[in-house]
Amino acid sequence: MKRLLLPLTASLCLLTACPGPAPELLKIPDGPAALNGVWQGTVYSSVNWQPVAAGGGLLYVVASEQALPARFDDVQPPRSAQFLVALDERTGQEVRRVPWSDVVSSFTFQAASGTRPARLLSIEAKNSRVGVMERDPRTLEELDHWGVAEGVRRFSHDGTRLELTSERLLDPQTRQLVPLHPAVDTALRQLPKEAEASWSGDLRWLTIRRWEQPSSGRVERVSLISNDTGQTLDGRALHPVGCGLNSPGGRSGLTAVRALSDGEVALAYEDGAIEVRRSDGTLRVTVQLGVCSDTDLRVDGDTLMFAVQGGFGTVRLSDGQVASRVKQDGVLGLLLPGAAVNRFGTTLLYQRLDGPSWRQVAPAKPLHLDAKATWVSKSEYHVTGEARIDDQRLSFTAKATTTAIELRAQWSYPRPEVQWRGELRRSDGSLYGRLEGNHGSASTEQQVFLELAGKAQDFAFGGRLIR
């Protein structure tokens, strides 16, 4: 009989609708999480900086922001804005700003050559046609937009080459195809079905990756072919590797390849080592950076720069020693000659090897809210009150709704959350901005989002309020 108890109970639930879990309850106005009483905190700018290119004394970044989080009942998407911004590289001061679109996949700065002036190049769509956009580096004015039949993928780090497909490279200055070395052409035409071909960041080395299954286990094989000389290298590390690269999985750990002078090449690995190999492929020297991290490389003449998690620096190629090193927090955004630009949250960090640095710090606004909540129904309550931002006193009204928490006067099942939307108005009744937030049934901390009215940029803020 006991064996039949569970099936019988389940059947009865189907017929009689057994009760689900009880909804969380929130007392209005005196519940701990209700938007009632005094709340205060700080909201921070939501502008996100993405460094994309540099040259001619300018740093180019894409600045984007979205004011409020999207909600299922929105008639229109939240207001957002995006700009291409030119900053003075030495000071961080804004030089020029233009509206920007999302359809961009690569940037580069093309230095002046002969009678041809410098250009800022990007891959973007115009009139539904993806191609190369040429802009004036200082005014950011559009000068030309051109494409090729094969489409476009990305620029090399130095802007001297443009990848169309894995089999076609273009010189963006002459708009002529870059000849493929016979060794590269043969390798691409005879590429095994299970192999993958890609180009290094400088678009000078073809990388072919394939997985093999020897008796020792699955192993990644990497071959490198120079398009300049036809030289072929084995991408396996020639140094004793660390950071688990010898563990089962068989990854090569190769993260970056850069051509050096005299036919030499620098290979960076995930264990924080850089191998400098001679033109015949033999190992000349290994540079140990002492950190397990993806490594980015940049070559400027005889200078090899590196960037790893936590900092960047230069390598002395003669003996493989680290010549200079600077600690820097955040996510690497761009490696420049003698400098690096990182992102840390909504802050942009610029640091040079020789010391000078600056940062774009997200502005903040203290927010004080004195609110009075009024119960309306089990799923709705209203709020009136006063707010203070930037030493301004503002009236505040909002409506809070929920489908997950039961609101009770004086004392569900999706995510238990209350969402509220409100307006902030000046003493003359004009709109200062929109304020939104959400809370649960017990927490005395609320997440809030602020959108300032009448501003084309720097209008989005986010933060938290506590009692």
C-alpha cells in the first residue's frame, strides 16, 4: 500500500490542483524592503569605454551607455547612445566626438605616407553595405567608404594589411591584393578537412591548427607559415611549459605570433613565456613573464612589447630579459607604442612606461530618497516623496508592481521581485529624470537606475540604495 501512496498523491494533485509554494509576503509600508522611509546611496555613470585605435597623438574610443534596464512590458527599448570619441593621448582630454553605430568590427590608424594624409580606418556598414570607412583622424568626418566583393574581416595591428578571407589579404593603402607566398597558397589549398586556418594579429603568419589522436591522447598540432618568407614552424612550445599546459587536453597554449626583424619571430604562450625563434625555427631565447595569462604582443621596430593580466612592459631581444614593466589593473583594451590602455569597470586607464598616466573616472551622484509608500493591491503599491541629487531637491513619484511577491496592507512564482518606476521633477514641475529600481521581500538594499532628461550623453547612471 505504501508503494501506491506517491502515485496516488500525484494523481490527486493533477485532479484537484495541489497548492504550490506560498508566495513571499511584503508588508506595505512597513516591510523591510518596501520603498518607504529614508534610502540613500550613490549612482555611477554607466558609460562604457572601449579603446579601439591610436595614432597621430590621438586615442580613439567608443563610448556607449544605456539608461535603464529592459523590461518585458516596454513599448520601446531603453534609451541608449554610442559615440566615437577622439582623446588627446597625453592628457585624455576630449578632442572630438561623433555619433556611432554598432556595426563595426575593426579599427586601425593609417599613418601618412608620401602625399597621402593619415586616415582613421574602420570596417562598418553604410547603406546596408559593409566596407572600409575612411575618416579624417581629427575631425572624424567621413571621407570615403569602399568595399570588395569578398567582404572584409579585420585589419592587422599596424594597419598595413586587411584580411578579406583566409586566402586573400589586401593592402588598404593601395587597395591591391597582397601576394600569397607559394608555401602559404599550397597549405591553404591542401588544408585537411579537420584543420582550421587563421592569420596572426599582424596578418603575416598563417596558423594551421588540427587535433590528432596519438597513443598518448588527444593533442593539438599547430603549424606556422610566414607569408613573407615561406618559413614553416612547429607551434609546440620549445621551453618547459607550466600552468597545466602539459595536462590532459593537449592544447598548445599558443596565444600570439609576431614577426620580428631578420626573419625572427616571437611566440607567446599561456604560461606567460615568450619564445624568440631564429629564422630557421630554432629557439634563441625564452622570456619568462612569471604569470599564467594570455599574452598580447606588439612590435615597433626593434622593440617588443607584451601585455599580460596585471600589467605590460618591453623585452630586450638581445638577451631575452624584461627591460621595463608597469603594473596595471583592469582588462587590456589596447597596447600602444610605450603605453597601454585598460578598462576597469567604467573607468579608462592610460599608462606609459615612462610614467605619465591619466584616467577617465565614471562620475558619481549621491542620491537621498525620502519616500512614502501606499498599498494599492496585492501586486501594486505607489510611492511619493522627495529626492536630493546634486544639491537639488526633487519631487518623486513611482509605481511598484510585482507578480512574485504578495503585497499586504500593513503587514507566485516567478522570481520574487518588486519593480518600481518613477519620475523626479524640479520645483517648477519640469522633468529632471526617471528613476527605476527593484527589491525583494526582505533585503534593505535596492538596485536603482537613473536616466537624466534632456541630455544627449552622460545621461545613464546606476547604483544601490540602502536604508
